[in-house]
Amino acid sequence: MYRFLMVLFAAFSAAAMYAQGITATLVAPQEAVTPRAHVEVNLVLLNPGTEATRAALPMELHARLVGEGRVWQIPIVIKTTPVPVISAGSFSQATCYFVVPEDAAGRLVLEIEDPLVRAVVDVKRPEGQETTADSNKTFSAPLTNSGRVPALAQFHRVFSENISTHLPIYFIFGPKKPAAKFQFSFKYRLYGDKSTAGTLNPPLRGLYVGYTQRSIWDITSYSSPFYDTSYMPELMFESLTAGPATTGFLGLKWYGYQASLQHESNGRDGNSSRSLNLFYVRPMIGRDFGDNWMFMFTPKLFVYVDNLSDNPELTRYRGYGEYLMTLGRKNGWSLSALGRIGSHFDRGSIQLDFSYPLRITYLNFASYLLVQYFDGYGESLVGYTERSRVVRAGFSLVR
């Protein structure tokens, strides 16, 4: 009876406002599952309206398991995505899975935050298996009598939800000196988290601080010195939206934009010092071709905020914009082209990145094979007036 009531509650109250009329229902296994099990669930999306409606899931699904006095924050992994547009009176579904926490047991409520859906999951612990103190620390956060999460657990949850990737993260190596190149990048939301959606003004939720570091490493030389490193902190505003199904021009769709005040320097002094400040806007436009095929166009248009005394000719080599185009499959290969045109149209550059997903099952390791080709000026700040042509290959964790 309890399961029937929870399913009924999910069907009528779970995300009635989701995706412009799309209603969502979560279907969990009827049989009991065990701790550490990979559990498959189905997110069913129904269009009860009279017109076709786009069904766009968030890039990440945040969820939790709730029991008597216990809560576990868990990620939901999407295995198969729904169709982009659901016809009137029709439905689609996304197949997802999650891993049951080691110390979970009993009749629990699985709750996804966006879209808001719930289902009941029975977790049965094998006979003789006991909960360990370590597993409690890893997975669970006890609830108070009022049903609220204590401050320490809440802080951990907010921190983990607010930090995310920004630009690609990779390490590549080539035959020419300097041989190695790597980059890591992240951003952190300053205000609010998933639980505050709708309670804060959108401008507050869109504020981030970001940091990117790109290094060119002469790893094959004696003592392996770094040829140059660019440090790029920034304060940005991000507004992403599912948008309409198409914009009416070539089937393109508006995904949102980023606007940022960014500093870039190589951390050196003297004649090798390079630094600049710029304000940029990056619109995001794309097209979904179906079957996970996507095209994205994300130009970056910028102006220099201060004088370029450290590198007065930089505008001739970098110009006032970058133009990034990406074509590929969400779960397959991808080819991107990044181009710059100098202010005099004679010192541009192009960077091509080909990536393909890799998974080593016995190591439980997943990444992307990355092959990068660069031809032009400005790969590094210290040598932005020197032309380079280089091919490097390696792996990418985020593309």
C-alpha cells in the first residue's frame, strides 16, 4: 500500500511544470535491491498536450535516498536519453542508474531534484552483513528531528554541487619541443545550489568564479622546465536555457551565454612578463540532429580592459575574438575547430581537437583520446609573436 501511494504521489506531483507541459514519472524496480548494487531506473516523460514539446534533461541529475532519519546524496547517471521532441499525447523515457550506498537498508524514497520525481526503493541487506563506521562517514548524513540536514553535511553538499568543470581538461604530448601541454579548468557558483532554485534571483544564481591554467611543458629537456604557463582567473555570469526547439534559421537552437571579466598572465617578471585583462561574451548556439549528433557554435568576443604595455602587439596576433565550432556525438567522437583572426588579418591561428571516448573496464577508468593540431600564433603568451605548428596526442578528462 505504501509503494502504491508513493507511485501515485510521484505521478501527480512530480514536475508538472517540467519542460513546458512535460510531466515526469520515475519508475524503480519492484524487487528489493542490495547495497553496492547498480540499480536501473526509468524516467518517463509524457506530453499530455496538443502540440509537440521539447524534452530537455539537465546535464546532471542530482538525487538522494531518504529513509528513517537518514539521507544519502547520490548521483544519477543517464544511460540513454529521451527523444529531443515528444509528439502530442506521446511519451519517451530516459534509462538511468545509480549505485546503492553501502550502508543503506530498508524502504527508502529515491528523489531526483530536477525534474522533481520520487519513487520507492527497497534495499535488503544480505544476511550477516553489518554496517561499518567508515561507510557511515562516506555515504550518510543523519537528519535532525525537524528533518533538516545538519550544517556540516549541508556545507559539503553545497560545495560539491556548486563546483563544476569550465573548459576542457587534458594532457597531451608531441614529438616537437616543447613536447607536453596540459590544461585544467573549473568554476564555482557563488550563490545558491539546487535546493535554492526558484528562491534566488536568476542573476545571483548565475554568478561564478572560474579558474583555468594552461601549461606548455618542455618535459623532454634537462630538468624538464615549463616553457610557459597562463593563469586565468575570472568572474563570470552564466545564463543557460533549454530554449525553443529551433530558432527558425537552419534549425539552430539558443543555449545561452557567458559573460566574464578575465585576467590572464604568465606569472613572470622582467622581459618575459605577459599580462592582460579582458571582458568577453560567449554566446552558445547549436543544433541537435538526433541520435546524439550535435553541432555547437560558441564564439568568444572580447575587448581589452586596460593597456597592453607588457605585450603591445597582442591584438595583431589574437585579435578581438575566438570562433569555436564542434561537431560530434554526445557519446562518441567529436571534432572541434578553434580559430583566431588577428586585427590585421595576417597573424591568425587554428586549433583542431579530435576526441574519442575510451574506457578501460578492468581499471574502471574512462576518458577521451585527444589528438590536437595547432598552427599559428599565440599558443603561449611568452611566444605569441612566434608561429608554431605542432601535433600532440594524449587523453582528456573533460572535452
